[in-house]
Amino acid sequence: MNRREFLITTTAAGVAFSVLGMGRLLPKQKPNFLFILVDDLGWSDLSCYGSKFYDTPNIDGLAKESMKFTDAYAACPVCSPSRASILTGKYPARLGLTDYIPFSPNAQNWRNKPLIPAPFKEELPLSEVTIAESLKQDGYSTFIAGKWHLGKDPKFWPEHQGFDINKGGWAAGRPTGKGKYFTPYGNPRLEDGPAGEYLPERLSDETVKFIKQHKESPFFAYLSFYSVHIPLMTRKDLEQKYEKKKEDMGLKDKWGQEGDNKVRLVQDVPVYAGMVSAVDTACGKVLDTLQQLGLEDNTIIFFMSDNGGLSTAQGYPTSNMPLRGGKGWLYEGGIREPLLVRWPGVTKPGSVCSEPVTGTDFYPTILEMAGLQVKADNHIDGKSWVPLLKGKKMQRGPIYWHYPHYGDQGSSPASAVRDGDWKLILWYEGNRRELFNLKDDIGEQNNLVDKEPEIAEKLYNELQVWLKKMDAKIPVPNPNVK
């Protein structure tokens, strides 16, 4: 079904009715949705996920009221494809959107490399029916505050992809104005604020304003932070707080090696810690508003990051230990994310789920939560994990990745599959394979491809079938490199 057919044929299905008084029918109240997506936040960057340096009391408080996922994945180790998968329920390989969308002409970081990376789309096609469009068709008010990064031309921006209100979403993947994270923002979809205003605080204020204005009707609020993406900038008081904490803890830089790049092994960068702290405060403001307005019992909350923490380049601001690698890599540090889900009356507060889930799964999960018809043609690669949220058993099945590019963070083109505890990475340079048992080796230090050839071959064949099914574009030899 294409977008036009969907918009014509979709009706307000899934609304339940209850009989009150003299047989009068009234619609059952629909749940609100708050989806918080942080940019480049690593799996280990929250106190509730093990950080000893970053303070995140508001998000930790949310974790105590939520189901915490230990094995949640982004669909790509970089932002634009990962975000597209959340909105569409489709793998980036199927969409043909497999790398971040450059704000300016690409620097061709592959020019002297053995492979020419695969081509990719530089926008989310308007033919895709996003989760925002599906909810809007059922009477939801829809809102985005913050990062979009799914098309350069304004015709591909949020207001044309199902969002009624857009505060800050446009072509850029990071703050680009004169003040960067501080006003003036230079953002065509976000007015400049008063002197000294800090972007994450502004985005939370816009979200609070939207919630207050739509408290009487169902809403989908997508708080999509630009933080904690570079440039590294925070308030002076926060940076000074963590400079003192670093000194008090006696932390020192510690480095490892990942490919040709060094990798940070200790969390101890004060400016980055301040950025994490600011996100936490911004989240707290929105969560407090839900409570103050009496909406917390009817609002489902998702909290996640779009890819792993930046640890191998561009300032090396964080460490994903015990995970290997970081943003831009198909090792766990690049794709495993913190995920919290609070579904009042359904998820058990403080519960933990270790079943693997991925970004494509949000779309069908949200539709089922809202009591709406699942539309498999739209979110074809997603699987609803409502059973997991209800404390039931469920096996999602294999999860796949395809990143046929040289990442700005030092990685080379690769694809991967996780099936159960086993994960295979196929590196296209030299057709090299790595096999890991994540249950025994979360840090991916022991390549078992020679010790477990049957398992390696099984996963390789699964991956090849999937790549063909996706019509995935594969890197080709670079004729200029011998």
C-alpha cells in the first residue's frame, strides 16, 4: 500500500467503546505517547546502565518505573538510518537509506580505500507512511522537538511526514548556527531564544508547552534531542561540576585501539558529562509536567538513543565499556542502546528484559499499544514486542544490520546478524568474518569463526538471504586502489 492509498483508506479503527448510564456510548480514552530519543548516547552513559561518572537522576527515576531493556538495538550505527527505521518500521537497507545524510557535499572518505561504498538515498521518501502519520489518522496530535535529519529539501521535513508541529527539525544533524548549542541557533524551524538559552532546555520547554496545550486530547510527542552529538558544548556550571568530580574520583584517560583509531576506555570528559546531565534535567522537566497535569497514568514513555556513544573519533567524548567500539561500528558499542519503556498498569516497575529488540519494532508495538490495527505493509520489518512488556515470553528472531560505508569514526563497510546469543559480522574488505557469543563475551574479544564453523556458516547464509531480500546495495572494488 502506498502513502496515498493509506491516507485515503485509513479510518479511525481500533477505538473501543464502553456503555455508560442509559446505554450511552463514549470512546475509551486513548493513551498518549512520549518518545524521547537522545543523539549519540551510549549504552553505558546512564547511571542506571552502570555509569559512575555521569549523573542522571531523572532518567534513573524513570528506569525504576519502567521495563529496562539490556539488549535493545539501533538499526544502524549512525543517525539518519536509525531514525528512519524507528519512524517507518523498515530496515535501512530496505529503505536504501544506509548512511547519515550529509549537510554539505560528502568528503568521500573512501577515496584511498579498497572499496567504493554503496550508494544511498539522502531523504526519507514521502511515500513512506510514518508512525506519526498512522497516529494522526486516528486522531492523535503529533509533535516533534529537535533533530530530524531525514532530508535536505524542506519538502522532506517533519511537517510533511505526519507531524502537526515542528520545533527544530530540519536538514542538519547537529546545531549549525552561530551559537551552536546556545542561541542564536540559526535553525529555520526554531526561533532564537533569550541570551544564554541552552538547546536541550529549550526543546524540553517546547515539549512542555505542547503537552499543556493538548492535555485534553491524545498526543504523540517526539522529543528528539540534538544532544549529546558534537560539537561538545555545555553550561559552564555543569562543566565545572564534572571537572571537580573527575578530580575527586581520581580519573585518568585510558586508551585502547580499534582498527586504525584509538578508543576511549574511561568515562571522564567533563564537558560531555555536562551534556548528559543537561539532557537528564530536560527529561525531568517533561516528566514532572506529565505528573502535574495528571497525565502520567495515561502516557506511555519510550526512552532510547539512536546509535552508540562516540568513542573512536571526533573528540572521543565517552566510553562504551564493557562494549567494544562505538558510534559508526557494528560492534556492540555502536548499536546496543539504552531502552526504557514505561506503560502504566502494564510494565512492571523496575523490571528487566534481556530479549533482543530493534528500532524497526517501535512502529507495530506503538500501534498495538494504542489499540490500532497493525499495518504490516508499512512496518514490514518490525515485530511488536507487547508480549515482552506484559512480562510474557517472546522470541523476536534474528536482527540484521547493513552499513556498507566507511564510517567517519574509523570503521569499514560491513553487515551483521544476531540470532540468539550468536552474532556474525561480515567485513567486506577481504570478506572477513567475525563470530561472537554475546552471552559469554559481551565485549566481543574472542572471534570463534574457526572454532564454530557450522554456526558461522549458518549465520552467514541467513545474512546473505536477508541482504538479497532487502535488495541491499553492496560496496564494489575501488579501481584506483591496487
